[in-house]
Amino acid sequence: MLTRLVALAAITLAITTAASAADLPRYKLQPGEVLTFHNTGIRHDQKGEESGSDGQLRIVVAGQNGEAWNIIAFSSSNYWRGKRPEATTQPAAPQNENMQKAVLHADGRIDPSPDISINLGGYFLPLPQKEADLAGYTADAPFNATLTITPSQRPDKQWLLDVKEDSLENVIYIVTQHQTATIDPDRGLPVRIENSFSQDYGIHQKGTGVNELVSVENKDPAWAAQLWKDAQTLDAANAAYGKAEEALTGDEAAMKSQLEKARDAFAAVKANIQSPEIQAQFQSRMEMLPRYEKYTIQETLDQAKVLNQPAPDWTLDQLGANTKVSLKDLRGKVVVLDWWYRGCGWCMRAMPQIKQVAADYKDRGVVIFGMNIDRDQSDALFVMDKMALNYGTLKASDELAKQYGVHGYPTMIIIDQAGIVRKLDVGYTPDLRKHLSATLDSLLKPPG
């Protein structure tokens, strides 16, 4: 449920020494470098059972632009439960690697790609910007999180960053996270990151972990640049296939034919990829596409029964308001329905943007409701309170979700003024506010 919570922080005892702004640590990378981190983690649940992971993160420095670097990360892990394997200092062999491109700045800022499957911020933390930051500073983190960072410098000149993370998501899942990173200023690299966390909602567990730099190789910068080029080619092919999925129409046979053509177009891209590492990523993706074809087609067929059709009617209790709301009473307004439950982390990440949309379109003929399916009403009320939602939440059901073609969460459904479903989007996107606003603007635009 909360994959990004695997491993965080340790207690650091450090001797703080004086430093000027010129002495502040900065990351220093070179095109062609390959950094390999060995990561281990161990967790204990409320029953005392152990589980953990052992893996590696390889970062290839693909190019440089001033004080920023194009980097490609490859992550792989082996997981275990119940019996801890023999301790090892060697990274796990690369298997079923995840890949992510990003731009890393010397001060630790990271410009990620739309794919955020690897938490690079867990390795390259934000660094102090000015001398005043030596007393402590804050930095933004993904998903509306804030890092509170206390830096210190040891007698051997290595820097320690003591990090605590605060976010509404942590509040929702009763999570505490703490992290300590050791930065070698001469090498300009993080050399050890110790983590600890606890979670008291859903899976009650505590855990610790370590990410340690184990090697730095210097390879041909031209090889690394080709890797970046090939990764961009793969990204473009993935995007093209995704557009083909979004454009599926017709019956099951027609959609199978459309997906076959999309797969053929995707397969043709392989000839343009030179790097074995990206070819492996391509092959893994190619093998995965047919596995999801049946699900994709069924989801599209179910959604087609709802899109551009009259919205299924309902009368539901509004949580925390002691009142009922009926869809038929909302005719003449654009209605936005956000389907969610407390255990859905992506739902929690989407809510701040939905709150912004609710504020943007207040008194403009738009009504937004959360459609909660939690079995325990207290979970919904807890989220409503902690998130300070500025729109109503209705008590929905799994059956009603099926009537609306909801297969995953969050799902956003938009109903026009005449009660017709005009939009159905599944999943979280960093641009949710932008896309949702575009649809609302088109429905609110006067005819002609």
C-alpha cells in the first residue's frame, strides 16, 4: 500500500563544526560515472514476524548541463519473509529492474520524469543553500511532504543530514519517518543513508534500512549519453502505446486488433535502441503488454457503458452532515465524483489538487463530492478531518462503484449539467488539477 515507506532513519550523534557558505556540501558527478548503492531493509509487524529486502540501485550519469546532471537509475530488489537470509555485503544481482530518468542538481533538487517508480530523493537529499541553513532548514518533497533537515559536520569533515518527514499522508497512515545521510564533501557523493519508520494503520510495522554507496565506476561518457538517448526513445514508445490504449473503441475484437497494431508499433522501436541495458527494459515492457490486454479491454468495455450515458442515479448520506444528497437534485450543475478509500495512498496524494479545484470553481456551477467506500465510517471521517476537505463526502458502495465502471482508485468521474457522464479518469497524475480544470472549462463554456 505504501511502497515508498520501505526503510527510513537512525539516530546520529555528531560534533558540529563551524562552516561558511563556501564550505557547504554539493553533489559532484561526472558523465560516465556509475554509482552503485547496496540497500537493505528489515521490518517487524505487530505479530513479531520479520520481512525485508536486499537490493541495489545503479545510477548512470548520462550527461551534464552546468551544475545539473542527467541521470538514469536502475533499481532491483530481492524480498524475503519469515527467515532472514545470510548477511551479505554484495548488492543483489539485477533482476526485473525498474528504470527512471531524472535531472539531479548540485544542491540536491531533482527534476523527475513522469514515472516516479524510484525514490531518488531517498539517496540524494536536499543540501543546505546558505550559511544560515546550518541551524536547520526545510525542503519540499514529493506528494506535498516537507523535510526538516538538521545538518552537522564531523571532525573528518563529512556532513550528516538528520531528516524528519512531515506530510498529510503520514498523518493519515500514522507514520513516522526519520533519515540520516552521510555526505562526503570531497567526493561530492552520499555514502550512507540510514532509515527508520513506523506505521500504525493497516499493516502495523516498524523497520530500519541502510542504503550504502559500494562502488563508483568510470565508463565512457559516450556510452552513458547513448543510454540516455535510448531511454528517451523507450519513453516515447511507452507514451505512444499509452495513447493507443486511451483511444480504444469498438467491441472486444476491434480493441484486440487496435492493441495488436499498437504492440507492433512498439516492437518496431527496438531496432532504434542500441544499449543492452535499455534493450532489456524494452523486452521486459514488451513481455508485459499482452498480460494486461484482457484487463485493459474489459475496463474499456465497462467504461464505455458509462461514458456519454445518463449517470446511474443515487441518493446517499453525506458524511458528517446528517443529510442526504440526490444526483437528480444536482441537474443544471457539473458534478465531479472522486472515488476513494483511506487505504489508497494515491487517493490521498490526489486530494490536495481536488481541494484546489473545489476552490477554483466555487460558485461557478460545479459541485464536487468524494465517493467513499470505506467499510468503517470512522476511516472516512478521519481523512475528511485531517485533509480539511472543502467539498462534501458521500457514503458510497462497491455496487455503485461497479455501476459507474470504477475499476481502480482514485477514479474521477465528471457528469455534465444534463446528467450525462462525460469523463472517467483512473489513477493519480501530477497534472490532475490541470486536466480536471480543462474538462470543467469545456463543460461550462456557453454553447456556440
